[in-house]
Amino acid sequence: MTRNQLRAVTLAGSLALPYIALKSYWAAGGRAGLADGFDMADEFRRNGAPTALIWLEHHGVDFTAVLALIGLALAAVLAHRPPQRRPLRRLLLVAAWAGTLLIPYGLLTALLGALGSDDGNHPLTGWVVPAGAAAFVGIGTALAAAAWPRRHRPTAAIAR
């Protein structure tokens, strides 16, 4: 991995840290950034989330924060010491490239957040959507930078 790729992974991945902290804070019972009376676990239930996810939320673990950490861990593994065994390396690369879909998702989230809601009945305050959008773009970019094909240096082989 080149230094620029490693810097890109680190910088892009750092965009997710406020999101992970915020979601963990909410799961632990914090209310900053949420509208009065809004409960994340109840929202999960209304939207048909699996019981396990609702249980986790009630017990202080937000699954999206866990997924964000997994995405950052995958980017770190691919950036620092990618597996040498071909099947595992390919599996991780497929997962990383799938994770790059977070980039357009984050951009769309930012666009829709900027356009606002017509009814004014939104459960999140104004600063939360940009934090989420930055996290999605950051994780997707970190995964893309980590999974980008490595360039081989043919001059080293020729010099021998």
C-alpha cells in the first residue's frame, strides 16, 4: 500500500468516529441530537427490525456503530496486512468493494438532509445528518482506498 493510500484510509476512516461515538451515546441512553420523546429502539421496532437488534439497542449496543467499526477494521486489515491466502483475500476485497456503496448512500443522505423535511417532524436535530453522511462517505472511501489494487514496481525486478 502506498503512503497516500494509507493516509486516505486513515483520514476517511476518521470521519466515522463522531458517528460511532454518537450512536454509542444514544444506545447508552443519551438524548443529545434526538427530538424529545424519540426512542431509537422503538423506531427499530416500528420499522420491523429483528428482535436481536432491538435487544442490543435496549442494552446499550447500536448495531450500526458495530458495523461501522467492522468496516473500519476491514479497511485497516486491507491497508496494513492483507491476507496472503487467495480465498480469504478475495472475500475481504469483495466485502470492501461492497462497502464502497456507502459513498453514494452518504452523498444521498447529505443531499436529502440539505433539502430538509416538508412536515418538520424529524426525529434528529440539524447536526446529526451531516455527521451520519460524513461517516458513510468516510467508511466507503476508506474501504475503496484500502481495496484499491496495489501497483507492483517492475523496476525492482529488472534491477536484479
